[in-house]
Amino acid sequence: MIALMEARNAGLFKTRAQWVNNIIAGVIVGVVALPLGMAFAIASGAKPEQGLYTSIVAGLLISVFGGSRVQISGPTGAFIVILAAITAKYGIVGLQIATMMAGVMLLLMGLTKMGAVIKFIPAPVIIGFTAGIGVIIWVGQWRDFFGLPKAAGEHFHEKTWHLIQSLPDLHPATTALALLALCLVIFTPKIPYLKRLPGPLVAMVVATLIQSLFAFKGVATIGSAFGGIPQGLPGFSIPSVTPALLVELVGPAFTIAMLGAIESLLSAVVADGMTGTKHNSNQELVGQGIANIVTPLFGGFAATGAIARTATNIRNGGTSPLAGIAHCAVLLLIVLFLAPAAANIPLAALAAILFVVAYNMSEIRHFKHMLRHAPRADVAILLITFVLTIFTDLVVAVNIGVILATLHFLRRMAASVDVHEFKGEDLHMELKHHGVERLPDDVLVFEVEGPFFYGAVENFASALENTNTEPRVLILRLKRVPFIDGSGLRSLEEVCRKFRARGVRVILCDAGPKVRPELVKSGIAHLLGRGGIYRKLIDAVRASVVAEPAQEKADA
């Protein structure tokens, strides 16, 4: 209940105006969420009322237990592809079990402070898979938009080709209603006296009134497809679970959890930018986890933070969780008292709403901008993630996108590691300050600059192996090494052994407080002699000019 407590501490519940503003914002968001909840549920393979149950239960729990004051949660377009696939394979019960498992994962992510880690998924991957999801949603709504038969085939390209072949047989009345609804969704915000009304609601109401008056034959409605929406809320029910089903659903549940975490935290970041507040990412994951565990017990399915509804809430004066609670209350009242009126809602109108959702989700402007201005590697990652999302699977796309982005980052980090030699003139002032006239000819000084990790090992080894002289002392300065990993330590030890085998003494110096303990722990200190790590550069230079074995032993 951190968001509620922060809102109270910020004085957002003190005045009547604050209560009124948040309640009004909640009412508006509730009206906006009505068609979206039903549309997302149908597209996910669930019943329309289950989308409303999800908006009510999950929206309430996340507003109370989440980490953002203004987050509005519920079913979202990003989930459609994943949830539809789960529902098609495991049924609605499988979807609800996967949602609960994802809720447990989200809860654990929040409790183990993983909220900050989720933010590090690269932008090309996020834009690539969201654009791919937008394309899938858009094509997936052709059937209801044009009144086409169900597409044959399992894969995206097969279904798309079948739908294209079926376009000449589109249903005229269904298509006309869909086009009208699409125009209303797009242009309602631009009409002077209607700009305050939510476009999706206007489109749904107008299309429903027309269908109620004229009763066009062949137009699919919620009543004809689902038998309408029950009046009231479902009772508490625990889905039937088997161990085998739990094992099968681990992968889908993890996908729901990861996508839910990403979208909810992105939505919270957008809200922070609009309000000037700062959300608690770990608490947000806890709230999302609680909501996804509880919501399926009341007939719902997966939910997460909804960017569009959150932005609508903020623009209409929402400043506290009270707006999210009011949005749930509005939807609850609609289900309790207006559910029978939903029977004549054309599925074509909901498909038109999802057309616009898909367009907004695809972020075409950002996609084009990245194609034109981003580095070539980022463009490649973007396109690979986009194509894989459409033609294979979201999990595969995100995994490969993240792996490619990580490899690209490691390559750039490895290239940034510099191993360069110091000449006598480079060290002239430093040597003079300590009373040494010059660097002896048989002493080489190298400095490593950058993170000494497994990706940089090759650069380090090749730089030292390319020394054309045979020194008696090799000094490695580690002042500019921020950290060193196991591979770096192993490479350093190998280099030391090779030089010692050639009779060259290797001395490390200037290791920082983060690197020095790792060198000691790895045993390299024993290999080089106790003083080697801690000895300053100038001591090493002085020691190098003493050739007597007794002095060499004393230095060790």
C-alpha cells in the first residue's frame, strides 16, 4: 500500500477538490476501459465479461498494492498474442493457471528487488517486439472487421494468406459498421464538441445503436457469439491444477511475467514523466504479482499496467490511487446494471478499436526513426526482433533480441579496453618526482584501461604478446581498471606464468579497491610475490635496476 501512503503523505486526500478530481478521472478511465476490456478479452480467446472482471479485480489490487500513484491496470494489447496462444492450446483454465503462476513470479521479482533489472532490456528489442505484436493484432482482427470465415493454418503467414484470399467474400454490413466505428475512434477527439468523449466508447455506442435498430443479418455481436454478458460478478473459484499441467505452463507463465513486468514498469516510467513523481519499481512488481494471483480466482486473466489508460487518467486530473479505485467502481456498476445492453455490441466495432490500438502499439514513428538514425547493429536487432515476433514466437524473439543486444554490448565493451605501453618520456615527470632519471631499457610499463572481463582478454593478451623486446621487468598498471572477472584473472595469471618462464619479472601496481581483493583472492599475489601487487610503480622501477639475486629475493 506504498502508493496510497505516499499519496496521503503528499496531501492528496486533504481537500474535497482533490477527491472530486480523482473520482472524475476514474470515471472517465472506467468508461474508456469498458470497450477495451471486452475487446482485449475476445482477442485473447476469453469471454468479453472476463476482460471486465480483470479490469475490476486487477485494477483495484494494483491501485492499492502497486508502486505508482496513478497507474491504471487491466488487460492490454501486448498480452493478446501470448494469451490467445495459451487459450487455444490449454483452454481458459490453462490461461488462468498460467496467469497465477506468472503472478507468483512477479511477486518474487518484486520481493527480490528485480525491478531495476527489468529496465535494462534494450530499446531496439522493446520497439521490435511491440511493433511485431501490433502487426499480429491488426491482422488478427481482419476476421471480425470484415466478417470473414475463420482463417486456416497455424502460423502467421498461413493465416494471413488465407484471410487475404477470403477478402473478396467480406460481409458488407459488418465491414460498413467496422469502417464507421474506425472513423469514430480516429476522428471523435478532433470534433470540437466531442473531443472530451472517449473515441472507443463513441464508436461502440453508435455501432451498437445502429445494429439494435436495423438488426443486420450476419453481423456478429457479443450476444450471438457469446450469449451476452452475465449481470453480476462471478463467484470465487480455484482452477483445477495437475502437476503435469504446471510443468507445461512454466514457459508461458514466464513469458506473461516478463512481458507484464516490462509493460507495467514502462507505463510507470511514462506516468513519472507526466506527473513529475517517482514510482517504486519493486513495489509495482509486488502489486502486479498479487493482482495476477488473485484475479483468475474471480474469472479474470493476466493484467498489467496500461500506458494509454494511465495517460488518460493523468490528463484528466488523476493524482492518486483513488482514481484507479474509482475506475474499478465504474466498471463494477456497469456490469451490475448495464450488462444486458451489451448483447448487441458488434464484434466489428471492437475490431475497429483494436485496429487503432495495434497502430498505437506499433509506434511507427519511433520504428522509422530508429531505422533511419540508430547504429546499424541496433537496426539489425530491431528488425530481427520484429520479424521473429511475427513469424515465430514472442519468447523466441525477445530472447534472441536480448542475446544479440548483449553480445553487441560486450563486443563494444571489449573494443573499448585499451592496453598501451608507457615510454620513458611519458613517465618523465613521474620518475623525476621520485628521484629517478629515466626508465631503464629492460623495463616495460603497460597500462590497462577499461573493464578487465572475458570479452577483453584477447585484446590484453595480444597487446602483451606483440612486444618486440625481451624485458627483465614487466610492470602492469591497473589504476584504470574498474573491475576484473574470472576470465580476466585467469588470462592475467597465464600471461604472468609465460613471462616468468622467460625469466621476466611481472609486477602489478595501482590496483583499485575493487580489483585488489580479487587479485589476492585468486592467488595471483602468491604467484607474483607479496609485494608485487601493493608496490607502487616507482618502487618497481627502482627494484628493476638491482640485479643481484639476494636483492631480488628480498623484494619478493
